Amino acid sequence: MSYKDYLGDAYNEKTNVFDKIKAKKEVYDKKSKLNIVLFGATGVGKSSLVNAIFGDNIVESGVGQPITQFLEKIEIKSKGLTLWDTKGIEAKDYESTKEMLIQDIEKGFADAFDTGNDDMAPHVVWICIKESSGRVEEREYDLLEIAKKFGIPTVVVFTNTQGENGDEFFQTASKDIDTRYKDFVKGRYVRVNSVAYKFMGMTVPTSGLKQLLQLTEDCLDEAQNNTKEQRQKRIEALRKAQEVDMEKKLASMIDSAKTMVHLASAAAAIVGAIPIPGPDAPIIAAIQTRLVYTLNSEFEVNDNDSQAVQVITGILGATALAQIGKTIVANTLKFIPGIGSLVGGAISASTAAALTQAIGQTYIKVLVAYFDKATGKTILPEHTATALAMFKDVFSEMWKKKG
């Protein structure tokens, strides 16, 4: 990847202007994508399920747009997540609209697959059946047939689980579905309670969420139409987007962020290795700034929040990065033989790469420090000085080790 490919349309070499708005948009557009189809009628608990897995009010925070009459696409760009929600399949109206509904959903799927872009296609289906309903409707079988026709791996989710009272229905329903779709469903049944509630003075906790995540990973891993790299990207997107297993979420964020640092370092090295008219520092600063926005995206930092903007500007803006780098480099020249100025002149390929990598690795440590495992949120402090001091301390220590 060239440095121009890395920077995209966000940097103008003629004017040395870095467009942060464009950069943020491009970063979100390039996030690993995961598209989940939610099959099920209104009232089966789809919204509660999604909120339990991906965070409170996640559906409301997304941007919805119609795909077809009976499908709505809800994009949550901060997570690289798109939900395809089914509409209008309530039992009272189903028979009169069945043929139209099936054709409509199939058209939506066919159009997505016809693009040839895996990011646009549905990756996994969650078909939701309300356990307290006590029956599997014919519409559920029709929806399973659609998923099978398009080869979309599917998990059957029994929502509103009734505990022991629902055991018989769950066993019977699973067996009935297996009579038609055993080879397709492959035993991927899960009972979920999405919301904790009180019963006779006791709290009934959420349940089944981690199992649903594992079954979904199994689905993504079995998508034979995708390459190994594509399958891994979907699993990575799931692990980062979910807010059930925080250890897995954080580990995946860190792994992905390290990859992003490697790409940025390689781009910076190219700038240092080839002759570029004028000083190369503005280009390297642009690469480092784009990297920071990329890391914000990986850790789901809300960089539009008014309290966070000042922190991000202080640490992450191109000028701030250059000044931080210049100050630390000036104070640690003995640790960095042969380094050029960050303000003008040439920077060697190895130094450009090392400096970019150090900035990225340092910022990852800052983001990890502010990641709350209880909520799954990364919230930077209100006061710029706190985060900036941490950044400088960690960065300086990292350079010392290089010596």
C-alpha cells in the first residue's frame, strides 16, 4: 500500500491540508463489516436481543433505510455493524402477504449478492422465535427456507426463555425444525433471556448471550463462499462489536489496532524512502493523524462528543502530534541516531516508520487505559492534560527502550 492509498482523499499534497472529516468518514467506511439478518415478527424481542449483544439502544443509534418493502437496513457505523430487520410478517397478516413477502426478501438478498461485494451481502441470520408463544409458525419455516436458498448460515434463537417451563417446547420445536432443516441449521439452537428481570423477589439474569455469540462465530467460520481472510474479518467484526464478553472484545480491538499501526508505519516508511518535493513531515504527520482516527474507530471512541473533542484535538491533531514528537525527539536525540527534524527536511524511512509505530503503540496503551470493561466503552477524560501526560510519558519511555 502506498502512502497515497493510505491517506486516500483526506490529504492534499499540493496544499498540505489534511481533511479530518473526510479521514473519519473513510476510516468508518473501511472498518471490518458484519451484516446480520434479523428474522422474526414484531414482539419476538429482536431489539432487546440486539441491545443485549451490542449495547443499550444500539438500534436507536443506527441509521435505518429501506432495502425492500419488508426489509430495513440499520447501519451502526461506529461498530461496522449492519442489521437487516424484517418487517410486516405478523401472523394475522402473514397468509395474505406471504408470497409477496418471500419474493420481496429474496429480491433484497439477490440484489446484495449480485453486487459481488461481500461487505454488502448478509453474513448470518438470526431467526427469532418467542419461546413463550409455545409454537413455531409456518412463517419461521418459510424464512428458514429463504436463508437456506441463499446459503446464509443461520442460528435459531428462542427469545424470552421460560426456563424449565420452556424445556418441552424448546425440545419439541428443535426436533420439528430438524425434520426439515437439520443439515442446514446444524444444531445451532440457543435459548436467550436478553433482559434481567425480577420474579418473586429474585433477579433472573440474562442468559444464552455468550452461546449465541459462539454459534454466530461458528456460522461465520463455516461460510464456504468466503475466503479464509473474509471469514476472519467477519469474526473480528463480531468480537469487536459485541458487548457481552469484554475480554474478547478488548483483545480483538488491540489485535486489530496493532495491524492498523503496522499499515501506517509501512506507509510512513515509504514517505521516508522516496524523494518527495518539499518537506516530508506534513505527509508523515497526516499519516499519523489518520492512524489516530483509525485507532479511535477501532476502540469506538465517540470523537464527536463535546467533552472528548478537546482531548482528541490535543493528542491527535496533526500539529499536536508533530509538536509532541518534536519535543520528545529533541529531548531524546541520543536514543534516535540520525533523526531529522519533524518540521522540515528529510526523515529516514526507518525513523518515519519507528516514530509512527511508537505513536500508534502509545495511543493504543492510552485507549486501553480508558477502556471500561464494565460497560465496553472507551471514554477519554475531559481534561486534555491527563491523557496528554500519559501519552508523553509512555511515548518517551518507548523511545528510551529503543536506545
